[in-house]
Amino acid sequence: MTWVTAVARLRARREPGVLVTVAAVRGHAPRDAGAKLVVGRTETWGSIGGGNVEAVAIDRARELIAAPAPGPELIDFALNDKVTSRHGVQCCGGTVSILLEPLPVVRTVAIFGVGHVGMELARILARQDLDLHLIDSRSAVLAEDRLAVLADAVAAVRVHHTPLLPEEVLEQLPRGTHVLVMTHDHAEDAALCDAALRTSHLGSVGLIGSSAKWGRFRKRLLTEGGHDEAAVDRIKTPIGLADITGKEPATIAVSVAADLLRTFETEGN
């Protein structure tokens, strides 16, 4: 398996990892500069030459995986019989610099409703390194020509057309997915809020709309839905930054995106 495939596998599994690269070689060494190793919690793919260098790199990579906010590191090794480590001696005669780059779990965002605001929000979030799910019951808003503006997305964009029950997508979303509810239909929004509260593996849940709309939803969730107040309070509404009050779709989208990115920063601390 190539290192590119290994990184993609970790991303798909939503598992952290570390990309280990031979950054520089002076003299003799087991592998040339550019050799790569991918380290996961329990598996490794590739090799930077085996022996002491690789064993130390794997140990340090797994320490970075367990750290709360790891950054890249450069480690230098002298490969001679005068230098020992916990994994022994490596006597190739040269020196090696190893770069360790943490591969964090990529966040996932699901936008339910790709209307005017949802589309503007998708355009903004598509510039972020995340998995972006776009869900709508209307085929027209998910038409290929309408979504063509996302062709150069940095995000991995996944489109779901759900003509009957959009809430069924919630169970398919990865653990920790941040959900934003902004469909064209208040009944659809209500069903999604109810289903989101019954889906335990999700991250934050946000709902677009007025205080009057939320008042009706909250009452129904507490009575007909049978949710307790703590559960209902998981839903954030209104979404976006309170001091950005413009009502244009692009303005609302910027506000919601900024608020979500702030949530990401809080998660990372």
C-alpha cells in the first residue's frame, strides 16, 4: 500500500495518524530522502529503513497521536556505534533528519437544505479541509450544473438526494459530524431536529430560523418528542455570530461559517 493510500484510509476511518518522512540524508543511511512511513494508532504502512530510526520514529509518532494538539517535529539521528537508544545502535555511518507531520482527524459537516443560504455556506465551507455532506429532498437544487461552483473544492463533497426522509442520512454520518439544519420546509426542519437528538454520535446541531420558529419547535420536542430540556438545549439556534445581523444569504453564510469555525477551534483546545 502506498503512503498516499494509507493516509486516505486513515481519513476515511476518521483516525489520527502521523506521516513520517526522511527529510535529509548526509552520508550512508538505510533510505534516501523522501522515503515515507505512515503511523496509525495500531498499524504502520511503508518504511523509512527499519532499525533504530524507524522504531524511534514510530514511538514518537504514537506519542504525537495521543497528544491534545500536536505539531510537526524534526528529529536528527546520528547513525554510528557511539550513539545508542532504547532500540539499539544503527551503524550506517551517516546522519538522517526525520520529519513527523501529524494527520488529524478531518472534521465532517452536514448541511441539510442547499437553498440560497445553504449553497452560499457550502461554497465557503468547501474551501476548508473537511468532509462536507450536502443533503436535500429537492433534486433541482442538487443538479450538477448548480453544484459546479464546488468543482475546485478543498473539502471532500458528498451529495445526498433524499426525496422522502432526509433524517435517515443522520445515521450514516461519521461520529462527531456537525449538523446544520436549514431546509426549505419547517416540517422537514422539525423532523431533522427530532431525529438529530435521537442520534447519539453526532457533534453540534444548529438550526436556522427565528425565535418564534424555535419556540414552536422547542415545545414540540419537549412534549410530542419526549426529549428532556438538556437534550433540547443541544440544538443551537439562531446559528451564526450575533453581531452580524445582515439578512442576505451570503452574509448569513459567512456568519454561520465563522461561528462553526470558532466551534472547531474550541474543540481543538
